[in-house]
Amino acid sequence: MAPLSSTSVLVGTNMEMPIIGIGTWQATDDEVLVAVDAALEIGYRHIDTAAVYENEFGIGKVLKKWFDSGKLKREEVFVTTKCNLSHFRPEHIEKSLNESLTKLQLDYVDLFLAHSPVGVQYKDEGLPMAPNGDVLVDLNTDIIANWKTMEMMVDKGKAKAIGLSNFNQSQVKRILDAARIKPANNQVELYVYLQQPELVEFCKENGVTIVAYDLISSTKTKSFQTKRPVPDEIVIQYPMEDDTVVSIAQKHNKTPAQVILRFLIQYGVAVIPKSTNPKRVQENFNIFDFELSKDEYDQLKALDKGEAGRQFVSRRNSPYAKHAEYPYPKMSS
Ligand SMILES: NC(=O)c1ccc[n+]([C@@H]2O[C@H](COP(=O)([O-])OP(=O)(O)OC[C@H]3O[C@@H](n4cnc5c(N)ncnc54)[C@H](OP(=O)(O)O)[C@@H]3O)[C@@H](O)[C@H]2O)c1
């Protein structure tokens, strides 16, 4: 049996979330059968998925196999899922969670996230699209009313904790001010070129854990570009090829990905690198046997480019940008 990940962060008042989890966006049901199984063998005890990733069914199959074999108990693995973007309104949130639980073959998830403060129009399956290919945004998303419904999911025992994703600082504050159950977490794009220090500090002060996504930077990957051409205004950036990252990696005999992940956990955020390749799943987990010195940490800290580092979202001409809750600074057309 592989050792458990020794490091975890507190989520909410009394729950621990392993500081590293396996990300699963862009992994199919078939791919997660291999990747999540490998991750559990390696020692990952935290799985990140979402209704829109369309892979909860595969993850559920792997979890059932591990639970049935007795190698793992339900309470030993931390499972996060996110509300379907097209169900982000009070009357559909529970339906989204129920569907996720059925696919995952679970009675509860550890963490249920609002995937984005911007909902899209209701559709039973898949995302609603306009004839021009734009997603049909729901301009009436009410993040406070939705939060109240998410709190009920905790009351009903369907989620141990609830949280946010892609919420900016003022949106997190509005939820904190209105909440009966505080958000445990905010999952955001965060990596060496986009470190979001104010958001991280604000969340830390208010007991909201940050989970970093797009942390090794999938935006540059071929699959992403094939599925969704990268808009012109996004300058694709390559942190794994950054001279500073590469030279620190060489000094520690580690890979650039390992240095990036190690930096993020020393920065105080949890990480959910995605890989469907068992060798890279292992590589991404091997970050607990070295430490960055203060000087190395400071060099990586200095790589932050602020908003110029944001690359996951298209901000010009994005249908999401028309929404009052669009969380990012807008760019002019
Ligand atoms: N809340 C949100 O809105 C949101 C948005 C995006 C992502 N997420 C979550 O965050 C997770 C991570 O983000 P992400 O998937 O966008 O990006 P990521 O984990 O930074 O990068 C994944 C990409 O890097 C490759 N990769 C993984 N490990 C590597 C390594 N050691 N060396 C070289 N390449 C490596 C993967 O390819 P291989 O698979 O071929 O290894 C994949 O193409 C997602 O999977 C998802 O669970 C959440």
C-alpha cells in the first residue's frame, strides 16, 4: 500500500483536504479509469472533477473498485465535484449534485463547488450553444441565492463542505457576508505567472482554502487548442520552459513541473495537477522530498505577471464577459 500524502490543509472548520489532488479536466471516462487508479496506487487521496468534465462515471467505477476491495474506505478519499454550469440556479443545483453522486456512486462528496459565478442557460445535457458557437450565458445568475441552495446540500448530507471556483475577491466577500455556512474553498487559475497575492491573502485571512488550477499550464496543450482554438489575445506562456524554473529544477535534480508544484504548496495553496499518464501522475506527486530555499522561492515569486499572466479565459469578445458577475477585469474589443 502506498503511503498517504502526509500534507493536508484544513477545509472548513474540521475537515482536512490533501494538499495535492489529481485533476481530471479533459480526461475521458476511459482515461480516468487508468489515471485515477494509478493516482490512488501512488498515494493521492484527493480527486478533482466536475459535472461538465463528463468523467464522473469513470471516476465512480474506480472508487467502487477500491472500496469493494477494501483497499480504501470512503472517508480516506477526498472527492470534489462542481455544479453543472447549466444548472447554476436554485431550482437545478440539487439535480446537478444528485446526478454527480449517482455517476460517482457516492452518498456524498467532500466538497461541492460553484464552478463559476457566471451560469449558462439551463440544458439537461451538455452546454447550450447559440448558432454562432457561443455558449448561451444566463445573465440572471444570483450567486447569493445559489449559495443558500448549496448550503442546503450540506444540511442534507450530500456535501461535507461547499465552496467556490473562479470567484474574485469581492464575490468571495459577498458570499462570506451572506453565508450561514462559509465557503471552504476557492478554486482558481493560479501558477507562477499569475499568483493572485491579494486574493490568496484575503482568502487565507477568511479561512477559505485556495486550490490552484491550470498550474502546470494546460492552455498550451495540443488537446486544448484542438478542442478550443486559443483566442488571438491570449499569449500562450510556458512556465515549464522558464529559465528560472528550469535552472532551479536542475539544481534539485527535479523536473520543471515538480518545481512549479513545490512552489505552489510552499506558497500555501493546494494543487490538482492533471495527467492521464501514470508516469507523470507519479512525477507530480514526488514533491515532498525536497524544499525550495528562500532565495529560490523568492526568484519564483518574482515571476508573477499579474493579470498579464492570466491565460485560461478569453476576455475579449467572450460571451461570459457580458454577465454582471464576470469575475475578471474586462479587455476592450
Ligand atoms: N475550476 C475550474 O474552472 C477549472 C479549470 C481548469 C482546470 N480545473 C481543474 O484543475 C485541474 C488542473 O488544471 P489543468 O488540467 O487545466 O492543467 P494542468 O494540470 O496544469 O496541466 C495539465 C496538462 O499538463 C500535462 N502534464 C501533467 N503533468 C505533467 C508533467 N509532469 N510534465 C509535463 N506535462 C504534464 C498534462 O498532459 P498529460 O495528461 O498527457 O500528462 C496536461 O496536458 C484540471 O484537471 C481540473 O481538475 C478547474
